[in-house]
Amino acid sequence: MATSERTSQKDSVISSVIGIAILIAGFLLAYQFVEPAPPTTISISTGSKEGAYYAYAQLYKEHLAKHGITLNIEESAGSAENIERLLAGNIDLAFAQGGLTRKDTPLLSLGSLYYEPAWLFHKSDLPLQTLTDLKNQRVAIGPKGSGTRSLALLLLSDNKLNESNLSLSNDGGLAAAKKLIAGELDAAFFISDVQSPIIQDLLQTPSTTLASINRAEAYQRLHPFLSTITLPEGVINLQTNIPSSDKTLLAPTANLLMTANFHPALAVLVLQAIEEVHKTSGIFAGENQFPNSRNLTAPLSDVADRFYKKGPPFLMRYLPFGAAIMIDRFVVMIIPLLALLIPLFKLMPPLYRWRISSRIYRWYEELHAVDDQIHGRTLNEQQCKQLNEQLSHIENEVNKVKAPLSYAEKVYQLLVHIDLVRRKLYLK
């Protein structure tokens, strides 16, 4: 009985090993469909330290740090350079001004973040009704690689203004503002937040005036990525009434771009960060107006599309980022594993029965061979002796078979059948 029990245990172990091997194979197969764990460090290309892009990136960095993600901020000349870096694969995320990418861009957008007003300041003594009045003037359009330069050249080109009838300067930001105030420039383009110190100083400097863009709707029709916004009279300073009248401005939107291989879980985390930073109201936008999926400079990513329609995934709404990612990856694996385990559990009992039965039934083939030689033949004494020895050999081997008690009946049935064939042989 002890030997039988040991044999039964051995068969159980072998069957279990086979099951575990199948399970491991299923595990490895399922693992091929699991997203790799997100990196803990990502990078973003912004602009100069004085610009809004850099300031907003600092806020994103604080939000991501709470979830164990480090955001490295890299300065640049502006949107054009940011896009080049992203296309080259040198960074993970990049700010970009609307209208700067091509239609066939491989980049994806996480959404529009806020309006980026295009400011055109000029000397107060320069009569400026339309952009065509800039002809033959000294105009700063921003440095190469900046979004300011790209938009300024576009608007000037619409009015047939170029280097042949303008004196163009590559100055931008603080350098352009200082030259404009000093009278070294006649006008200067800026793209910046209304709270920018440069914009605030120019609005309150008597020698400079903010141009109100006439025919703004025409520019918007020509360039759909542009929006028309209004700087209300007195909104900067009610006491001194700055500005002294409503000012119509053109504004692209700032977009946050990524490559197609950016980890989707990190994309959701970044979307939560930009929602937290940009949902508040301001002079040009109402509360919760941004971020959104309008005025994009690149196709909206699938992750962002779901986020704007349904919010973050269920797990990320209620669990810390790390826990949500771990559970999400586990679920991706467990579903195919469960699909494998259910039939595997059904397969194990038949597999075990087959292993035990195969030890018994394999001798039936030899028994049939002996029986076939007995039927329909006249046997001499020597042949009968040989067949009897074969039957004795089979019987001896069957007696060696150690099967669980639940299968003892099959062993004894085989022994009975051997005896039955032997009786037939004796009758010969």
C-alpha cells in the first residue's frame, strides 16, 4: 500500500509539473502583451527661463514629483527648436505654439493649454492702424527657433511685408523691449502671457503702445489655429485705465506635444498635471476652459482623447500612480492566465488518469498479439509453450504495475483477461 501511495504521489507530482510548465508558458505569452513599466525620469523642452513655458514646466515638475516621477526641464530658443528636439527623439515632451507643425507630423498633442497672445507693441508716435503701416519700419520678430518669429513672419507675409521693405531684427524678449523703449526699434512682436513682466512693463510705458489688430477675423479665417481674444479696457490697471481701450489680439494656443511611443500611463499623469495647472480662469479664458482638444497643432493622442471625454482611468482616480500601474499591468496578465487556467484545471484530471491507465493498457497490445496467434490455428506443443511463456511474462510485468487503489480494479481486470487467454491456450 505504501508503494502504491508513493507511486500515486509521483504521478500527481509529474502531472502538476506538466501543469506548472503550461502555466509558465502562458505567463510568458501573456507578458508579451504587458506594457513595460513607465520610466521614472522624463524630459521636457520649454523656452527661456523668463518665459511662460519654463514657469509652467516647473509646476508640472512639482505635480509629477508627488507621484515619484522626475521631470527634467531643458531650455530652448522656443517652439520651433522644441519641435526639432522632439522629432529627433532627444526629449519626451515639448511645448509648441499653434500652427508650427506640418499636417503630416508624426507628433501627437496632449491638448491646448492656454491662449498665447501675440503682442505687437510700437512707438507711441507711430500711427499704426493695420500691419501694412509697418512698411519701412524697424521691427523685432524674435530669435530663430522661436514661435514668435514664425508667427510674426506669417502675419507680415500676409501683408506682403518682408526683408525687402522692412528692417527686421532677431531680438526678442527683454532685449527687444529695451530697444523699443530706447527708440532703437519702431515695433516689436512678442508672444507671452499677460502676466509676463516684459508685457506689464511695456503696457505701462508711455513711449510704447499696444496695437489692436484690425481685421482679426480675416487672419483667423486664413489661419484656423488662431483665435481672436480681447484685452478689456482698464483690466491691467483700473486706476490709470490701462489699456485705455479694448485691444483685439490674435492668439494661437500653447500645445504640449509628445512622440507616439511616450508611455500611455505617464501621458495620463501629465494630463492630470496640466489639468490642475491650467483649469483656473484668467483674463482671456474662463475656469475649466483649458486644457482642451481644440486649436491643436498636432493630432490629439488617443490617451488624451479618452481623458477629455471620460477623465482618467478608473484606477488612477482612486489609487496612487505606482499602485494603479502595478494593478493595471497585473490585470493585463491575469486575464489571459485565467483563460488558460480554466481549461488547464479541466485537463489535469484526464491527464492524471491517462498516465495511470497507460501503464495498464500498454500490455493489452501484447495480450492481443498472443490471442491472435491462438485463434484459428492448430498449435503444436512447442508453440503452446512459447505462447504460455509470453503470457507469463505479461502477467509478471502487470503484477509489477503499482497503481493507486482507485485503479486496482483495472489491474485485476487485465490479470483476469490474461488468465482467460491462457485458458483458451490450454483448450488447444
